[in-house]
Amino acid sequence: MAMPDFQDFMATLDGETISSIMKDANNAMKLAEMQDINRESIPGAQLLSASFQIALELLAIYHKWLEKQL
């Protein structure tokens, strides 16, 4: 079975969806600030938190899109 073209998925990511993902990533960064870690480590924790949140949300959206395609 051939997989749908990834570019077709990318075309479904409208401004509203991207804005929602980025808002959630921003919230994840704020949560990283509240962690009990060295202050010097906060920027790295924020970056990791935002990256993880974005990856999870994109994966979830992609999975839902694939279910509709197959």
C-alpha cells in the first residue's frame, strides 16, 4: 500500500492550526520555568519542552489525517 504524499498533509496545516500548536508550545515553555532546576538550565528545558509539545501535536494531527486518507 502506498503512503499518501507528505506534502499533501503539510498543505492542510493552516494558520489557525499552526497558531494553536505554537500557543501550546508556549505554554509548555512556561511550565518548564516552574520546574525545580538550575536557572541556567531553564532555556534548554524550555526549548526541549516546546520541541516535544510541537512534535506530539504534529504527530497527532498527522495520524488523524492518515486515518482519513487510508
